[in-house]
Amino acid sequence: MGKFSRRDFLRASAIGIAFAPAVASAQYDSFFPFDSEKDSFNNKHLGAFWQGVASGDPLTDAVILWTRVTPLSEGEQEVKVGWEVATDSEFYNVIRRSHSIVNNETDYTIKVDVKNLDPDTTYYYRFITDSNKSTIGVTKTLPEYTSKVKLAVLSCSNYPAGYFNVYLEAARQQGELDAVIHLGDYIYEYGQGGYATQDADAIGRSFLSDNDTEIVTLKDYRRRYEQYRSDIDLQILHASAPWICVWDDHEVTNDTWREGAENHNEGEGDFFERKAQALKAYFEWMPIRPVAEGDNEIIYRQFKFGNLVNLMMLDTRVIARDQQLSYTNYISADGSFNQAQFTADISDPNRTLLGFEQLNWLQNTMASSTATWQVLGQQVLMGRMNLPAELLLNLRPGADVLTLFSELATIKARILAGDPTITPQEEARVNTALPYNLDAWDGYFIERERVLGTAKSFNKNLVVLAGDTHNAWANNLTDLQGEAVGVEFATASVTSPGLEDFLSLPQEAWPATEHAFELLIDNLKYHNVGDRGYLLVTFTEEKTEAEWVYVDNILSNSFSLRDDRNKLINVKANENKLDI
């Protein structure tokens, strides 16, 4: 059996979300009639809801509902889709009922902004055509007053790299979560044979035959979302709670910036056209409310969880980012590093990640908020991550990084212990440092100081959420004067490989490598180099608690939790540093 098997249906039912009532109310085969995932895509005579349902962008009085209906025939121009919202899973008390007409202008996706709802209330919803009912989704509005907020934070979900077990595990929090936060790389643009596809054929996660090259056109992006959203575990998490999302780079292409991308190459057309098509598909397929109607580029927006959490979702990728710096541009033919030019370029006060308008919005929004916690939901690491230059310039596949890590970590431990035998040469090896990742805030540190300065000047409790790297991190955020300003929690990936893959680290070397990172990077307090998982963040008036949850396997849909690797860290209100 393929992905739409009875076993998968039982997996969905077992966690007790609203999939069960919907499917139990009809014949099982009317929802999952195929033995093959590809059969479901190739047959266009269903009128069914093969990509499930979703909700998102909750407010105290409104929420976005989403689905896609498979057209009844190839030539169908319009489909009438009804929708219902109820206060109970049996739909005895339906409070909203209407319909919409969808067509290929939105790839047969439908988004409904249901308004005039009650705050802090759970609702059930479903969609209906003449021949089918969707599964039932569960959503929730934001509270006006609350003493606790619980969020699941995820990013970097690469379909061919493995099964979405992390999504299923996060869905087990259903009923406890106020929202799911997805920080980007929801899809990847690469084709079969590209990044992280080496296991795809063996585990049955290959791309469809008409979408197995790098995606460039609107049709390509739509088809890629269609396959991703066929995944049952992803559908389960979408149906279990409202999502609040931002994109990262792979929703367009790798290392996207304002006017280009590393992975936009000759022969792939105009970058701005590609970006426009990618963002159109994103807004079609994600349960997101436009900030400005008809504008598919502006995505930064605010969500208020009572007076406890002020969540500001940012775009650090598409609308304003200046091109990333690259160390290779500062290394001369003789191997020397042009430190003076690098320092001048990275210190350019006009260099931007957010852009003036978004930065101004962020500063004003944070300054005017009276919430206990100011939370940034964004893509890339904000923590100051300086590594010894000797290590950084040798941090590549094939290098003997384990020996280098060990040597430098030992020197750093001796320095911290006050060893009087430390030589100036040893100190220089550790203290001659460079930013670890120029694609992150380290490559735009002047603007980082402006953000941190805003939080500091208004005495805010700042928590930054990050994704992008495929690994888990926890950082103390300090300004250039070394004063504590906030904390950062970064989630591991859903499936995308991390540093353990890039550096070919055997699993037995993970703990030592993690310890070396924590020693060598001053403000880094926690690192996980190789597990796939997600982040649970719980806010109360007294503290914020971050819990990293990991699975032991993504190469089959049979998995367990890695309890030996899970991690729990707190930050107390008004302390701005991690409690470890």
C-alpha cells in the first residue's frame, strides 16, 4: 500500500483529532480509494479534498480556513464549494455556513476569512461539494486574556528527505496548542537528484514524474505544494490547530535576497517573475491572510495573545534583504584574508535585512505593546555566533573537523579555567574569530543592533524564534556592549539534513561536537547537531519554557521519541538570559 493506506488512516485516528469523525461518517474508500499516491494525483475525476484542510492567522474574532478541491474533470472551469463552522465536532451547532466558487485562478484552492467569532474559542470546520465532504478541521481564536500560551515551532520540511514524522508528533499536542508556528522552507525547489533526495526512491518519497525537476514556473510551484500537501502527517497537523507562517528562501529558491538568489541560474528566466509566481503559489496554498489585499510580498504581521504574548512575524528574506556576503570574495590568490575590506562591508550602516519600512513597523509595534513577552517569529539565527577563524575556514566536508574542534575546545576550556600556561599563540587561535553564518543576522549585525536596541530601550522581555539551519540552538542575545537583551530559541528541521550531514559526523561524535560549539561560541547555551524535531514554547507571566522534541527516524513512518536527546530550557521574565 502507498501513503494513503489504512495504516496511515489509523495513525491519524489514533491521535484523536478531528480526522476521525469526518471519515467515520462516510465510507472509508470514498476518501482513500487508491493504493498509490500517484494514482490520486493522476485521476482528475474526484471532486474530493485530497490536500486536506487547514486554518491559520487566528485573531480574537476571525480565522482563515483553507482547502483545495480536486476539479471534477480536466476541463472544469469552476467548482462550488460549501463550508461550515460549528462549535461541536458533530456539527449540531453550525454558526456559519456559506459557499464559494473556485477555479484555476487560485489552483482550485479556497480561503475563507471567517469573522465575528468569539475569542479564545475552539471551532470545527469542514468543506463540502456535491459529491464529497472534507475531513473536519479544528481551529481556535486568540484570547483577549490569558495566563498561558503554548506554541509548536517548526521549519525546513523537505519531502524527499524523509517522512514527516515530526509533524505527526507535534499533532499529538492537539488541544494543548494555541497555534503552530512554521518559520519557512515549507517546500523546497530542487528536483530529483538534487539536495537531500538520495533516499527518496528507496523510501517512496520521490517527486512526481511531471514535477521532478527544479521548480521555476507557477505550474511547477503549485504542483510541488500539491504533492507536499498529499502527506497525511502534514494534513493531520494542519487540521489540528491554526498555523501562523512565514516563508524562508526555498519557497522561492535557495538563498533568496531582494534582487536574486544563489540558486537562480542562467536559463531559469527572470528572477522577479519567478519570485512573483512562487509567492502567488504560496498565498494560494497557505492559510495566510494578506496584509494588503492583492499584495503577495508583504508578510510581516502581528498576533496578540491577550496581554501575555505579542508575536511579530517577520520577513528576513524576500522584500528587502541585501545580498549575502561571502567569505570567498575576501580570500586572495595567496590564501590571505582581506580583513579590512570584510570589516568595512559588513559594518556598512545601510546594509539591511528587514528594510526601513519593516524595521520601523517592528520598532513601533514592539514599543507600543504592553504584553509581557515580545516574540519575533522569523527565519534566521539572530544570536552572535563567532567561531575561531581557523575552524570556520576549514568547516567543510572532508576536513578533519573533529580534531580541530577538539583542539580549539580544549584551549577555550583552559582559558575559561584560568590556565596560566596558555600561550599567546593558543589564545590567538581561539580569539581570532569570524561570524559563523553570513546568511543569518551575523551578516547584518548593524540592523540587529537596532532591533536589540529597541527591546533594550523599552525594557522588553524579548524572545526570538528561528529556523533555517536544520539544527537546534539556544542563544543569549547581547548587544555590542555585552548587555543581556533577550534570548533565542531555534528549532531543528522536520526532515532536512543538518550539520551532521554536511560534516559527515558519526552519531557517536555528536555530543562532543555540540559541547565544542557551546564552548567556542560565548552566548550559545545549547546546540543539537543532528536530530530532527520541533520546538514547544510555553509562555506564562513568570517564564518562557522551551522544549526541543526529537524523533529517532525519518526514513520510515515508524518512529519513537529520542527522550535521551530532548532538552528543556527556561528564561525568567525580566532576566533576559537563559536559565540553565
